[in-house]
Amino acid sequence: MKRSTRGLLYLAAILPAALLLLAFSYQLGMHYLEGQNRDFWTSLEWAAETLTTIGYSDSHWHSPVMVLFVVIAQFMGVFLVFMVFPLYVLPFIEERFEARLPVTLPRIDGRRWVFIYRYGPAVAMLIDDLRRFGRRVVILEEDAATARRLLGLGLNVVHASLGDEHLDLSPLLGAEAIVANGEDHDNAAMIFIAREAGFQGRIYAMVDEPLHRDLIAKAGADAVYTPRHVLAAALAAKAGRRLLSRVSGLQQLGSQVTVTEMRIHPDSPLAGRALAEVQLRERFGVNIIGQWVDGEFQPGISGRERLAPGAIIVAIGSPRGIARLGEIATPLKQGGAIVVLGYGEVGRKIVELLRDTGERTTVIDVQARPGVDVVGNALEQATLERAGVREAGAVVLALSNDNEALFAASVIRGYAPQVPLIARVNQAQTVKRLYRVGTDFALSISQVAGPLLARQMLGETYVSLEPTVKVVGIDASSLAGRHPLQTGIRERCGALVVALERDGKLIVEFDEEERLAPGDALFLCGAPEALEDCFDAFPALRPRSPEPANVPGAAQSN
């Protein structure tokens, strides 16, 4: 029985008892204190009129005790009116009209669906990718408010708990894969239950504590990820030049292809020039797939558009080409220490990676603990001065709260406008707000975890770069004999050719003599609409069949 129903039943039992007690008390009071007799029904009528605050005609009392009794009864009636409806009646009515949450797993024919245990930022982008690639997603969510919100978004959600003895998990046997995204101990329980039920598919798990990776792998997970550590590595790579060769770029589509974001500095030779004029594809083998302008991401930059000073471009290419582009897009960083704001799990990992490569770091945190160099509030100028923020090589915001990160970014950007500012966030939608206040690079945990899992499940066929930009691998046999950049794909549908795969080797920089051959695969990049236009304009082109890919940074179990 639901809580609101039980509350309403309790109310239905308590109110008559209170009414009778008040009626008998009034009857006795009138007899002994006022010397007047009232029969039971008259007394009951008075009690009902008092509790409901309607009023009555029997209003002549002389005894002070009786007057006080009546006043208390009147206040009690007002109290009940204001408490009964919002606490008992309204919740009951709301539940009757709200959509009922499913409490049992659906049985879905076929194996093209994925089961996700617990929703969160780490799987938000993955769900979008799976749905775009034709996979159905079923989410088991234990929090009712979250489940209702997901249901309102049109997702298949089941509101239940693993501890529910009536929960039937047998439909899991038909799933293609399971993603465990709860607490570490809950993930282990989920995996044990699934394997006990006979699930033979692949299971992927997210963990908060790195020490739990092996334990969860032994429980039956095929791959275990610590997305916070991957996030820390990506942030450290942007902050430290010495780490750049070891951890390159934001997301990787293979060891030879890197995706990254960089701000066009006002003093850069690229600032104010048209994309066709600077010839980045020809000079560096790099494609610009979009840019952040006023906090909004705009995919598909044409050759006529100019690279605005201060704009953040999203580039894809080889690590060497990206590094060469970075040298002219953004001036060399200053030689000062890298300031890390926040010393939680992500902050500690960032500092560890930077120090392992010889970078100097200064840590700011509100709590005095081992590893913290400056104790204080980073929103105060005195704290920033003690940390040497204006002379820093970069500032990394490793705060756990998105609102704090946004506020800190605006303060630091005003205090030190020339220092590179890098931020970690939880929700992907906060990224554009950080760019709007002047952050040079921002990365959310969903942008890290989503592509990792999507690449495992879907292979390199379909990978997210930005919320509105995708990479798809196609069989290019129908384009044999043409140069990869002279297929007409960009001119006819606005998608970019970013890489060529031949005999298991990925080619990013094309020679003039390069020609496509039967069996080659091309990687196209663009907005989902542009990619669909490509398949309409070139009927012979189709996405390659996805194959699970091995991703570095995950614990694999045999």
C-alpha cells in the first residue's frame, strides 16, 4: 500500500474519533460549567462545525474554562484544515492522477536492447547514443522522483529495488548488455543476480573506488570503469604540457585519431581568418567540426566562416596535427605552477598525474589536509593571491558541485583573464555555461563515460563527440578510385571525412595520390541530420556493422 493511501486511512480513522471526543467534551462542559444541557446530536453538530471552521449559532458561554475550551477547539479546527489537505488529501489525489510507474521488467523480443541499473550523469550520453543507433534501453531506477522524471522524458524505466523479493529479473536474459551504474556494492549485487539468473551477455560496471575494480570484475563484469579517473586524466592532459604526449585529447577514436577543444587566442594568427583561408586540413590534417559561440555549440563550420577571437573550436585529427594546431591557436602556457582548486578524488588524481610528469602544482582547498598548499576560499582575492593564480601555468577547477565551479570560473576569469582555465563538471549542460563565462576547456563525466561505453557496445561505427556531432564508420567500397577528400560528401551533405581505415590501419593525413580501394572504410563526422543526408545522397553508403571494441583504461575480465 502506498504511503499516501495509508495516511488517508489513518486520517479516516482519527477524524471520527476526534469528532466524538470533542462532542462528548462539549456536552459535559455545557452541563457542568454552563448549567445547560445539550443532547448528543447537538454536541456532535457543534464539534463538526468547529473542526471544519464553518461556524455555529450556539455561541453563548459564560464560564472562563468553557470559553478557553471553545477557543482551543477552534484553533484545532483551523490547524486541521491547513494540515490535513496538503499532507494527506493532496498527495493522495496527485498519485491518482499521476502516471503510474512500471514496477516490472518488460519482456522485449530480440536482443537489441540494453539494461541499465540506476540512472546518472555517467550514462546520460550513452543512453542517447544507444537510442540513436536503434537500441532500446530499459532503466531500473530505485529513486521514485528520478524514475518519474525519466518516464516524462519518454524513457523505458522500471521503479523497483534489487531487494524487492517480488522483482522478476528473468527478462534480463534477453538483453544485449547490462550497464551497472549504482553504488559499488549495489553494482556487485546486480552483477551477481544477473549471472545467477543465467545472463550470458556482456556486463559493464562503473565504480567510484578503484580498489573495487577487481572485485566487481570477479563478480562477473566484463569491463569495469572508473570514469572519474579518466576525467582527471583528460583534465590533467589539458593543463600540463608534459602529460600531453601520454594522454592526448578529449576523446580518442583510436590511437591515431584525437578529438580536442581549444580556444582561439586573440593574438593567434588564426583569429579573424576564414577556415578556407587557413587550410587546416591541408596544413595539419585537422578538421574543425564545430565551435562554441556564446555558450552554444555550432556544428559544421563552413569554409567561409571566420574563426572569431576567443571562440572555442572542436578539432579532430592526428595527435601530431592537433599538437601543431595548438601551437598556433593558443600561446605557450606560462611557466608558473598549475593551480588545482579542490582536492577531492578527481583533484587528487589530477595532482598525482601532473606531479608524476614533473609539473609543479599548487592545491587550494577549504580544508587543511595533507597535499593542500593553500587553505581558504577560492572566491576570495586574498586566497588567489597566496596561490599565485595570476602567474599560474593553468588553473584547474576540480570542484564536485557544478554551481560552485561556475561561480569560481567567473571569479577567476575576472581576476586572471590570461591564465588558461580548465573545469570539471558533472552535468553536460553546465559545459556551455562555463564557456560563456570564459572557461577555456570544460569536461563532464558523461562526456567521458558515455563514449567509452558506446565504443565498447557499438564499436567504432558510431561515437559521440559533442551532443550534436557524431562519427560514423562506413564501407567505402562504392567510392573506390576516388581521393578520400574528393568524394563530394562534404559538398552534398555537409559531413567531413576525418579518417580512412585500410587493413586495420587508420590513416588521418592523406597524400595527393591516395585513392580509395574496395574494402576501405571511411569515418564521417557531422551532425546526425548531415549523416542521414549522406546516406540519402549516397544510397550505397551504409554504416559498418558494430563490433565491440577494447578501450584502454578499463579492467577486463575473462
